[in-house]
Amino acid sequence: MTGPQTHADGGRSGPPGSWEAGHRIAGNSRFRAALEAMLDSVVITTAVRDDDGRIVDFDVDYINPAAEVGQRPAEQIVGRRFLDVWPSITESPIWEMYLHTVETGEPIVLDNFTYGDVINGRAVSATFDIRATRLDDGFLQTFRDVTERRQAEETMTSQAAQLARNAAELEDRIQQRTADLRRSNQELESFGYSVAHDLRAPLRAIDAYCQILLDEHAAQLDEDGQVLLGNVGRSAVRMGHLIEGMLALARIGRQDLGHVRIDMTALAESVVTDLRRGHAGAWPAIAVGPLADASGNPELVRQVWENLIGNAVKFSADRADARVRVESEATAGEVIYHVRDNGIGFDMAYAGKLFGVFQRLHPTDFPGTGIGLAITARIVERHGGRVWADGRAGDGACFSFALPAPATEESGTP
């Protein structure tokens, strides 16, 4: 062991050490000015040993202004024993660290260290970043009060944890409500499907009995009775068509999508051919494509084309110059398809009703149930797309739908 030693009785022995180092600092104006300008606190000490050479305390040889703690000036600290200034420090782990540093030369690097003591009769506690190194038979320590930073970090950590808990609770509630809503929708859909399915047989029976009465017992009915009975039969048939539409809408939610790449040009042309075979009366000029490929369920997407092209034909065929154009355009991440006609169009004020169930904007002399566009919207939405329409009364309409662009690796065509 080298350097001067301060004995417990107050005497010093040995060669010059940290006690004299403290005085050298005081005498070196440039060094002292540098230390005193530091924002970090600086303390220089000399070990106090008993007759057996064990460290029992430290003399405080120097502190800079930043180290004036507890509103005590340097004059009340320098020259005093360490344990007089900080009496509770022997109960802290850092005391053993000081002893270890002086005996072995191993420095102290300690962050976020909290120390509490009683200073001027008042309990105080603070958090420090501490660095200490051996200086002869003592140590030179720098420390910085990081209490406010630590409190801010703890507050931020606590707030972040609370936010995470709130987010997790919200996510749990959302998942629960989503599950409840999905279950309710499934139950409602199943109920609607069952009711619609069970109504078909009675309606068919009503229509059949009306027809039997007209065929076999017409002579027993006057003209008004025959008309009324015919109306009953036709109403039963119409209700049957509505129920079929409801069942078709319900089946869309149950059907597996099974995405494949779809040749939309071929699919649309096939739909036009089938519609032409079953159409009586004037037929518009229809131009298809070429159309960009899509990704989805070919059977369901075919229904979209049947509804949109079928409507374009229905609402424009009576014009002498009736025309229908089927087009597409590719954009970032999606493909948009258009079905344009120069038919009777519609008032945009009612555009919000177009895709609702059983919503009809045109007179009943046009055939249909008012469910085709609702089915179209459901199919497109199930494919992750969107559907909309533009038109003007008496000047045609354009119905459009967008589907996500197909992935390059998708294969298979309808």
C-alpha cells in the first residue's frame, strides 16, 4: 500500500498523497477553475485507517461547487470526515465499493444509484450516475444528480406500460365484440336462410293451387275473381323470386372464396354469350375488353358480371342506338372494371340506395327483384374490393368495381 495515510486519531503518515493532491488542486488555479466549472460534482478523499491499516473512514479533501449538497457550502464539508457528512453511507452498497476501489484500484461505474440520508435533520433521497477511481490512498469521485431524469424515465415507463395495458384491454374488447358481432351475424344469417328456405314450399303450393283453380274452376269465378286469383299466383311467384334472391345473398357469406387468377376478358365474353341466348327482344351493341386479369372465385365473380352486364342490357336495350362497353384499368394495387351503357340512367341523389337489398330505382315494368346489386356489392366486398356507380337520369350509367391486383404467382383460370 502506498501514499499518505490518515490514522483514526487524525495523524497522517507516508509519502504525499490525496490529501496533498487536494491542496495541489487548490493551488493550481487552472486545474481548480476547470473542476469548479464542471456540471458534474467532484469529491477527492483520503482514506482514514485504524492501527491495523483497515479503512474506517475518509477525509474529504476537496469538493467543487456542484458537490455542495443539501444546501451546505464547501467550507462545511471539506476537511471533515466522510461519515460525518454522509452518516448513513456505510449502510449502502457503495461504501464497500469505495473500500474495494481504494484497495484494488478497480474503478466504480454506477448508473441510476439511489442514495438516501438525513442532512440537516431532513431525510433526502436522490439518484446519481457515479464514477470513482483510486487516487493515492483515497479516491476521486464524480457524480451527477439524475433524479429528475430518472423520475421522468419512470413516469414515461409507467405511462408506456399503462398505454400498453389500455391497448391490450381495448384489443381484447374489440376482439370480443367482433366475435360477438360475427356470431350474431352468423345466427341472423342462418335464421334468414332457414326462414327463406322453409317459405319456398308454401309459396309454390299457393301458386300451384291458384293455377289449378284457374284451370279447372274458372267457370265458377267471375272475371274479377279470376283477375284477383291470377294476382295472388303472380304475387306468390314474385315472393318466391325474392326468397331465392335472399338465399343467394346468404350463400355468398358461406361460400369459400378459393382465390385463383381469372381471365376476365374470357369470363365477361362468356357472360355476354349466355345472356344473349336467354334474351328476347332488342339487343344492344356490346363491346368487351380487353380486360385485365383478376384474382378471386370465378363462380362469384361471374355473378358480378351477370348482374352488371344484365342490368346494362335491361336498361338500355329499348334504345335504337343502345350500346354497352365493358372496360378495365390497372392502378396501384388494384384493377378497376367498368360497365357503361347509354340507357335510362339514374338520379345520383339516390345512388346510396343502389346496392341495398330490395332497392329499386326504376318502375316495376323492368323485371327484377332489387337484390342483384346487393349481391354484387357483397361479392366484391368479400374479395376485398369496392363497388360504386355514376349516372344521370336519361343519359346512361357506369357501374364500376375494383378488385385487388392478382399476385404474380397466382395461377389457374376459370
